[in-house]
Amino acid sequence: MKIVDIKATTIALPLEAPLRHAHGAHWGRFIRTIVEVVTDEGLSGWGELGGGGEAAEASIRGLLPYLRGHDPLQLEQLRWKIMNPVASLYNNRMQLHAAIEMACMDVVGKAKNMRACDLIGGALRESIPFASYLFYRYPGEGFGGEVSADEIVAEAQRQKRLHGFATHKLKGGVFAPDHDIEVYSALSDAFPGDRFRLDPNNAWTVEEAIRVAEAIKPVRNDYLEDFCFGLDGMRRLRQRVSTPTATNVVVVNFEQLAANIRQDAVDVVLLDTTFWGGLRQAHRAGQVLEAFQFGASVHSSGEAGIQLASMLHLGAALPNMSFAADAHYHHLLDDIIVGGKMQYRDGHIDVPKGPGLGVEVDRDKLARYAEYFREVGGYTYDRDPQRPDWYSIQPEARFATPQSFAGAR
């Protein structure tokens, strides 16, 4: 089996409402590049990465000369062809490789009648728990506009009714830390027995992070996620608090992973199937973390169904997945996979049973949301559509106030 073509299509998928974070916003849609690897046997495999447009599509298609004739089963050769460390120093190809590897694992699984998780060692679990992933949101069409503690709690209650979440994650850092403390504490009071996590996207100084950690200590915290920036900042925080710490920002490659282990800097690493350069790389990192007795879980980077499937296969095979995974998925109004969006049950999503990634792309929907992208375009992740002159300063982002946010409704 040989690769004969690689295709790339940018799509825009609508969200219930725009999602705010410490460094900008998702402007009511996710932009994804869908990658199709075609083989000489007529099989297609599917991959996905974040962002899109002409440059992203050209970058994917530009790898065809490297990969025409490549056997998609030879995944380690694929890694060296695309992510050679010297070449990647000048042209970072991590996420390009992630999407193509995803597609190769998908097509190989279809050819061999094996699931993607079987290609990395097999499944330890068949259902993956997820957190509710709550955002301060701008108003959407019938949804959104949450600012206050009461509004966030009400949205969390709606998500629990819809999907059964027993872990709740608040995306903080938009407002001043005391507002996050108030909202987060209200969530804890509203759901006795559930678990919680707070993620301000590195917006705080170490000193502010320590203060917040002390204030929320009574909450049933899984961990403190990216409370401050850098391995040194997170190490200083960890030395001063008793709650475990976590990151998906400052440990995203094997060099950083080695430094994290040497410095004993962060307790839990959230593994992303695109940021780490692919499903296999994220799983390898999980095995290293297991060997050194660090925690691991699955990170979300704004996925559609293809990447979600890769996350489910990663979660199935991770030996030390002791926390609910993240997913933005429930914020999407639709998906491009056959059968529509995957469904939560009691806060879990089942690992797909079919070969490869276990999902198939609905080509009509792919065309529909490619056209939608051409209509609405992309957006700049690190800008806020309601505050055109705002920009993030890290640490201590230029926080909004609840009053100014309410005025934008």
C-alpha cells in the first residue's frame, strides 16, 4: 500500500456561542484543516489540525513530494521524513505531521481491520470520561452570555443534564482572579461530590497563582492547570502549594518533558494529539510519564470529530490516565463525520469500534462547512472581537471587568 495523494480542506464549524479565554477568543466557530491521505488501493484516511486557510492547505499539500509512494504503515519512517529535528528547527512541522500520521493510522487500520488504539498497544478502557469545560461566553444564538457565578453555575447544570459530566473545568483568566475565585467556589458548592479544575491559561504571576491556589484549596480540585507560565514558574508554584499542578502549555515536546522530570516542575501533563506531533508521540509521552510516576490526561485544542476520535484512542491506550479528558466538542453545533456528532453518556464518550479512527467523513458536510469557511473566514485567536484595542500581556493579562463585559451584550 502506497500514498498517492494528500488533500487538505479548511472548514469552519459553528459554536453555540463565542468562547473567551485569557488571551483572546474563539469567535463563534472553530477553524480546522481536514487532511485526506489517499492510497493506491483506493482507501482514504482522515486527519485534522487546528487553523486553516490557503497557507495551511499549501503546507499539507507541499508534503506530497516527501510522501508520494510512502507505505502508511511505516509510521516511524513517516516521523523522520516530516519531523527530522534539524529540518523542523527551520520549519516546524509538528501539527502537519500529526494530521498526516492520524490519516495514515486511519487508513492502515482500515486496511488491516485494526483500530488506531491497537496500533499503539491496544485499549485499556472502552469509554473515556470528559470534563464539562465551561467558558465565559459572548452571547450566541440562544446560548451564551455567561459572566456571573450564577450564570456559570446555570450553564454547568445544563451541561450536566445534557451530558452527565461529573468533572467541571472553568476557563479562567478573562476577569480578575477574584472573580474566578468567586465563580469557581460557586461551582464547587453547586455540585457536591463532583471534581473541579481551573485553567487561567498562564495569565497570572507566580505570586498571584499562589494566592488563588490558597483561596480555592477547599474545592475538590483535580489540579491547578497552567496557573502561571514556564517550567520555572510552575516549579515555584508547585513548591508552595499542596494541590497537584498541570500543564498543556509548557510541556509539549520531549525536550520539555525531560526538563520537567528533572526539575520536578509539573505533576500532570495533558497530552494533545496535535500539539505533540501525533497520536503515537502523545502516547509515547504518556509511557514516559508512567515510568516516572507523573500523571497524564488528554488535552483538547478545539476539535472536530476526527481529532476527537484520535483523543479517544489516546485515552483508551494511556496507562496512567487518572483524570477526565478535556473536550470543546459539546460547544459545537455540528460535525463533519457520518452519523453526526458523537454522543456523551454519563459524561463519557465510547471509543469508536470501527477500524482505524473508527469515524468516516461525510463528504457533503465537508463541502458545506468548507463553503461556510469561505463565507465567514478565519479569525485571530489572540484577539477579542468585542475589545478591538485589547491585547494580552502575559503574565497578568489585561483583564476585562464583568461590567464592561455586560455592556457588550
